[in-house]
Amino acid sequence: MGLMDRFRASRKDSDESTEDTGTPPPVDVPARSQQLIELDDALRTLARAMAADPERMRNPGWAGKVADYRTVAADAAALERDGFDRAALTDLASQVVPLYRAGTTVPTEYQALVAQHDRVVAAVEALRAVPASEQPASEPGPSS
């Protein structure tokens, strides 16, 4: 999903959640905290696995990607500890750049990292999703 797709999706979610009440439903802090903990752990696990290869760590691009994942993991931990709102969660999710695109052939250099990578992608997707607990309350329908 590209940047503009994410922007359109967030606008659509925002429009839908403010339709009736004018304000979005509150963030489900306990559920989102668990998602942040999972993202932090998934990113650190992937970064450790990537950093375990000293030969690849000599490559500035590889080392930079490891540093990026560690930074986002630290940001996730800070949000979980210090508090967050919907915008902070969206911003954090947009900072995670996958190693490769979903649905494509996994590049050879990433084959050993598929499980860790998939866990990160799943954690980001969960953070982007709007859980049922954050859906606007539907109005009761007419009685039969």
C-alpha cells in the first residue's frame, strides 16, 4: 500500500468514524498497547536476526535498515509507555518499511528472515486496522 493509498484509507476511516458524532470513538488503549508491545518485539527480533550477519552489516544499506527497525521499535515502546492517540499509531505504522513487497518472490538475501518479516508486517497491519472496540456505535434499528 503506497503513501497515497494510506492517506486515502485514513481519510475514509476518519470520515466514517466522525459521521454521526463528530468525533472518532476513543482509542482502545489496552488493545493498542498490546499491539505496540508486539510491534516492538517483532521489530527487535527482525533487527537482531539481520544484525547477526556480520558480512551483511558491513553494507551501509543493510546496517541502515537494522538501525531503522531499532528506531521504530524504540518509538513503539515509547508510545506504549508514554501514551498515544490514533494519529500517533498511524504515524508509527507508516514508518515501517518492509524488506520486500507482499506477494512478490522473496529476494535471496531475505529468505532466512521470512518468519520475522511476516511477523512485523502482521503487527503493522494490526496497528493500521480499526478494531471493533474502536468502531462507532451503530444506531439501534427499528424494532419489529
